[in-house]
Amino acid sequence: MQYIDADSTTPVIRGLSYSVDEDRCTLRWLWPDGVQAVYIHKTNADERMNEQPPTAGLKLYTKDEYKANNGYYDRIEGIGRLVYTVYACVMTSGETRLILQPDGENRIVMSTGKANIYFTIRQKSGLFKKYKTVQIQVTAEVPVAQDVLCYVKKQGGYPANKEDGTVYPFVESFAPGRNVLPVIEIGKDDYIRLFFTDGRLYGQLYELIPE
């Protein structure tokens, strides 16, 4: 099995789309003339995607199967983003060749929902002390890597966003369930709040909810 780049004469996949119904997704696309089978590759969106995935990660799907099932069905497990790539398959001199499409129209990113991350910030301060203690508690539905979240400290009031104060990273990942972090000490007029390190990216995967 070999890969070849698409050109003006090779068949390519168009109109790739998906729909989700509970724990099952359906892929549909327009079949190019002369193509009787495709190979489908699925990977996590957070993983590095190879232009030419290994053969072991590909699934053969015929046009007859597609017609009988009115699409390609796959079961969804877990929460996150998945990437499906559909490669048109042609036979040349008895050898299977898969078409690489630089335009990316044979690839689609699918979201399988968001996982909830709850957080609580408890603080204590003495009447005549310059500092107060703060303890952060994070309760996650799924494992959360340490670089997903950060906390921001601001003097005089709670920070409105990640850029509204001093950013501090977490040093350990969060396990599913309740995670109680060590107590930290901050100034009496300081306030902290949790944010995503990259709101655009991680906001698609998680819902950050104060308790």
C-alpha cells in the first residue's frame, strides 16, 4: 500500500460531514467516480497527526457498505475531539494507492462533548496579618493535564481573565475526582481565580465551573 499526492487527474473526497447521536457518530461524503473503497483513519485531535498514518491504523470501507448503512458509523468513547480522515483508494498495476489531499477536504474534526471541571477557592486571613492562606480544590470528570489550567493572582480584586494579573502554572496533573491542592500564602489584598491556559483550545474540551 502506497500514498500518492492528489492532482487534477486523481479522485478525491468532497463534502465530508458528520452527525452525532448519543454515543454514535455518522460520517458521510461524496464518492468520486471510479472509487469503490476508501480507508478511514481516526485519531485524537491532541495527538500529532502524520500525513501518512501507519497501515495498522486504517480501516477499509467499501462503497457497498456505505450504501447499505447510509454512511459510516463509529462508536464514541470518552470526551474530547477526534479527527477522521477518509482516503480515496485506487488500484494501479495491481497495487493499492491512497490519495493524500493537501486541501484537507477529506479530513474533519469532531467534538464529542465537554468534560466539567469544578473548582473551589477557600481563603483564610487573620485580623492583623499581612498575608492570607488559600487552598484550591479541583474536581474533574476526566484526567486533566497540568498545562490545561493556571491560576491568576491580582491585587485589589478578582482577575477578570488570564491577562488580568500574574499567571501561575500548576506543577501536577489533575486526576478524575476531587483534587485538593497544598495551601498557598498570598497578600491580604490579593485575589486568585482559575483560568484555562488557552481558552480557545481547551474551552472546546472542558467547561470550567466555580463552585
